[in-house]
Amino acid sequence: MSNIQLAANLLRLRTDHDYTQTQIGAKLNISRQAYSNYETGKRIPDLDILIRIADLYHVTLEQLILQPCTGAGVVNENTGPYYIGMEVESADTIYLSKEEVELLSHYRNADEDDRKLTRKVLKM
């Protein structure tokens, strides 16, 4: 089980800063494969590694774990409260803002035409 947002942030932050997995591994004193496992959600970094990653990218732990981050360290969401969501097939965890929960609820209750329109707008 992994944190979907954390894995996405690790990949996005690394690529936005033009680092390779090998370079980040060296900065964190871990192997490239260990870092790759964090980005793919196969493993979750321990607290010490999370703190070092947050320091490297100049974001808070909360931002790294819960919020979509960009390479500039800009967070695209306001702070919580967050609601825990889970992808059923993989049991991966994602933290959702109240607005995101409302959007998902509206999507679930929408008719198929509205769902198609939503997917088109979001380029899904």
C-alpha cells in the first residue's frame, strides 16, 4: 500500500528539478532502486528520508505527503482538512481536500453525458 500523492510528488519534483534517480539516491545516501521504489509506490520512505526529501525540495512534510507540488515548491491546494481515500484494487492511499471529495461525489451522481464531458475537459 502506498501514498499516491507522495509517489506523484517524488516523481514530479525530481523531474522538475532535472535530477536523475541516481542523483537523488546519492543526495539521500540510498540506492537508485530504493528511490525508484518510492516514486512507483512500491515502498514508502521512512520518516528520516521523508524529512531529507522535503528539505531538498524546500517543501514541508505535509506538502510532500498530502498536496500536489511543483518543481518550484508551489503547492496547488490549500491546506487540509484532508479525507483519506483508497484505491480499491491496490489499497493505495490518497488524501483528498473537501472540494475534491465534493467533486468526486458530483461525478459519481452525474449522468453519462456529464461524465463524458468531464473526462473530455480533464483530457482523460
